[in-house]
Amino acid sequence: MNLLLAFAPFIAFAVIERLAGVPAGLAAGTIIAAVLLVRDLATGRRVKLLEVGTVLLFGALTAYALTNNVQWSIAAVRLRVDAGLMLIVLASIALRQPFTLQYARETVGREHWDSPDFARINYVISAVWAIAFGVLAMADIVMAYVPALPHSTGVIATVVALVAAMKFTSWYPEQQAAKRA
């Protein structure tokens, strides 16, 4: 559930940018991301790389949009957000701290944290999320720069990528546990 909550800023962005425009959507994403970060700090929870990266990503895009009077299309903004997400996930893997590890440690006993299987599962799941965000970025490119294709093509690719990553995140650890048993 906490992993899904981490995507609240992106959901807020998507909803608000449709209703009130790009700068308002970016600001909403920044605010929600900051609230989640403050909540974690106030309750003594560990701050997560994805949450810090999200605050920085939305904050930087909001500041840039407000100070430069940019006229990005919705698809162009989504491209920046989705590419930023993919970079955050890839950075977590490169730093040898796959972003899912921080969420998994909240639900798995401490005795499993140092297990090579636990680490491998989190690398695989994080890689799947990186691929999903790559698909989102590609869909955004298509929606922004190939207007001849129906908009629904990008929307379908986005939904399929996100649903597949969510289902894989649930399925893969269970499958690996069954395989070990």
C-alpha cells in the first residue's frame, strides 16, 4: 500500500493538470509529494528515495514552469515527469539501493533483509518499474510528437505498463517464495 501511496503526487498531477492546467498540476504534485515526505519525517518513518526524488522532480518542474512561462503540452509535461521517474528508479538501482527495497523492508521481517534472494527480488521488481516508466515515456513521446496516432494508443500503453508493473510487484515475490519452498 505504501508503494501505491508513493504515486499519489503523480495521480494528483494527472487530475489537476486536466482540470486547472500544467502549472497547477505540477504544483499539486509538489505539494502532495512534500506532504508525504513531511508525514514520514514526523512519524519517524524512513524517508524513501522515491519520495525525495518526487519532491525534487515536481519542485524543479514547477519552479521552471512558473519562472519561464513555458507552454508545454500535457504530453510534454508527462514525458518529463515519466522520464524523471524512470531516472529516479534507475539511479536507485545504480546506487545499489533499488527503490522497492525501502518499501519491502516495511512488510518483510528484518531477518530477510540481508538475504541475497530478498535483494535480487527487489532489483528485478525495480527493473520492471524502470521498464514500465520507460514505456510511459515512450507513450508520452508518441502522444507529443506523433499526432497522427490516436491519443488512445498512448493511454492504453500507459495503463498496460502500470497495471503490469503493479501485478508483477505482487506476483513475483510470491512466485519466488513458492519456488524456494
